[in-house]
Amino acid sequence: MGRGDLTNGEWARLKPHLPKSGQRGGRWVSHRRVINGILYRNRTGVPWRDLPARFGKWKTVYERHRRWSADSTWDKIYAAVLADADAEGRIDWSMVSVDSTTCRAHQHAAGARKRSPRVPGKRRTPRQHRPDEGLGRSRGGLTCKIHLAGEGGRRPLALLITPGQWGDAPQLIPVMERIRVGRLSGGRPRTRPDRLGGDKAYSSRRNRRYLRRRQIKHTIPEPKNQRANRQRRGSKGGRPAGFDKTIYKRRNEVERTINALKNSRAVATRFDKRAYVFHGTVTVAAIRLWLRT
């Protein structure tokens, strides 16, 4: 077993959720070796062609990652791993925090074909495909942004890829809508944490109204300009937003979650041209965090 490969315990937790081997004319064999190759590339950020020979043909590793990113196999595995963790009581629902991080896009991430991609063998586009490929321009060049919701144990519950110049506040609702943790015992998946934390960037009347409607307690500081505007309107401005400084100290958990994700160099710097492939890369890094005890 090489450095960074799946341990026997991690493989035992992951194996039941993988597509069955031996089907499709024997196409999918050696799942463990190929996934170790994908993890190696995630961790080091090397070009696919430079993968060590111990993982087999680089084309096989790349194509499986691309295929599983396109047909949502990685998303299904991620959902299954989350359901297992929730059944074992390893998800801390007491405080879920939202935040975003900007990833600099390498020059190799530019130049994707204008024609929409297709899921291999099917006449539809990948679920995570974006016409803008999740790339935005800034003074520093091409960037992309990862919006995520992290639980108290410093692991991600939901992910969203957008261009780098997109604001944080409009993405709170889309990120919250992606939190769906299934229950092995049956019933509806859990979608609501006990409390939500966020920084000033997420303070808006729309977001607070959404959280109140879903009966989610939240700890989001109110910026000075919003507070001044509310006070200026008097009774029409509404009541002041509740804020607990002690609870807000836990917001560092989502920052530490982002640091854990960015330990994967292929996440910290985007090399993938297609947004759905980069979404699969970030999802693989999140799955690895949940597989660890």
C-alpha cells in the first residue's frame, strides 16, 4: 500500500457503495487500484499522464473519474457515505456553517470546448455541467469558487461550484438545498441542522427570511450598513437580528473544513477544464475526509 492509498478500513466502508465490478464486459475491475490513482492525482495535482505505473494506464484512471463525475456516481457514493456516517452518529448537526473559498484556475483549466458535454452512453448533459464552466475572471486571472456547508466535525455536507466573482449571499439557499442526508432506517432524509452559522457576507433579509421559514436557528452578524439602514427606518425596519458571540466562535470549523479540502492540491488549484469534472474532484476529496475515522 502506497502513501495516501485507501487503508483496509476505508476500503471496507467504501466498497459496498461502488458500482458492481465484472459488468459491462468486464470493464470495471480493480476498483481499488483505480480509485487509489484518482486519490493520488487529487493529493499531488500531477497531470493525468504522469500517474505512476502502479495505478495502471493513466487513461483508464482518468476516464473512470470523468465518467463517474458525469453520471453522478461520485455524488451517489458521497450521499451513501454521508448516510452511513449519520447512522453511526458521526455527523454533528448542532452547528453547520457555510462559507466559500476561491481556487485559482491553472492555465490548463481554460479552453474547454463550447459544445455541451454528454454523459457517456446517454443523450443528456452531466448534472453538474455549467455553461460558464464555473470560471470567472478577476485581476488575478481565472478563478473559481467552492461554496460549502460544513458540520461541526469539520467535514463538508454540501458543495457548490461557481465562478470566482460570484457573491456568497446569493449562494446560501442553493447550498442549503443540497443538504440531504439519507437515513438507513428509512424515512425522509435530514435536511435541517439545529443551527446555521455564517459570516457577514451571508447577512441579507432574503437569507434570514428563508432560514426562519425553515425554522433553522442562525448566527449571522449584521453589517454596520444594514444595521444603520434598519435603525433609520424605525419600526418599519424590523427587529434587530439575534447574535451570540459565543456560538459564533464555532464558525472556525468551516474554515478548518476548507483547509482540509485544500490539502488536495487538485482542489486548491483547479486543473480541470470542465466544471462537472472539477466538482467530481472536490467530491472525491470530501469522500476521503468522511472515510477517515
